[in-house]
Amino acid sequence: MPVTAKLSKRFYDTFGEQIANELVDWFNKVDETYRTDLRELNELNFARFDAKLEQRFAEFDAKWGTRWTELDAKWGGRWTELDAKLEQRIAELRAELRTETAALRKDIESAFARAEARVEQRLAQVKSDLVKWMFAFWAPTALATVGTALAVVSLLLRR
């Protein structure tokens, strides 16, 4: 947006209309030239700034790309180590669990065997006691039956 230079009335009166207008036109041309030069210079500076900024962003991106790759490799290695340790620990725990389970199974089996032996012993004792009591009740009953049968036979024979 050009600014038109105007001179004072006294200047127009002293030098005349034609010279004053030429001077005003010359000032406007110089102003336009400076503006154009300044615009071109600003555009060149902006282009250099933009190129440098683009270059720095590319360097930054490459630098961070490398860092991310290194970090990814580092963490990948650590995750692999952690996975191996975890697998080893799980295998150890499985082996320990199997050992403990086998020991527990043996303990349970021996406890059941002892309990079964006690139950069998107790059942044998109960059978023995039952036979004793059966004999204790059966013997007098059998004697009474035999005695009654003998009494009936003796009564029958007496007649």
C-alpha cells in the first residue's frame, strides 16, 4: 500500500507544479523500489529460514528416530531377558510344585493307609466284641432251648 508523498504549497509555489510533481513521482518510485527490494529480501530470508528450519526438523527427526530405535532395541533386549527369567522362574516353581505335590501325595497316602489300618483294626475288634456278645446271648438261649426240649421229651416219655 504505497504512500503518496505530498509537498507543501510553498514548495509548489517556489519550484512550480511540474518539478514538484516530478520530485513526488521520484520519491514514490524510490519508495516502491525500496519496498520491492525489502519484500524480496524478506522472502529470501524467509526461504532461508524455512529451509534451515526444515533441515533442523529433519535432523531432529533423524536424531529422535535413532534414539527411538536404540531405545526400542534396549527395551527389546530387556524384555527378552525378563521373559527368559520369568520362564526360568515359572519352570522352577513348577518343579517345586511337583515336588511338593508328590510329597503331599505320599503324606496323604500314608495317612489314608494308617487310617485304613486303624479302621480295619477297629472293625476286627468290633467283630470280636460282637461275636463275644452274640455267644454271651446265644449260649443261654441255646441252653434254655435245649433244656425246654429235654423237658418236653422227658414229659412225653413219662407218660
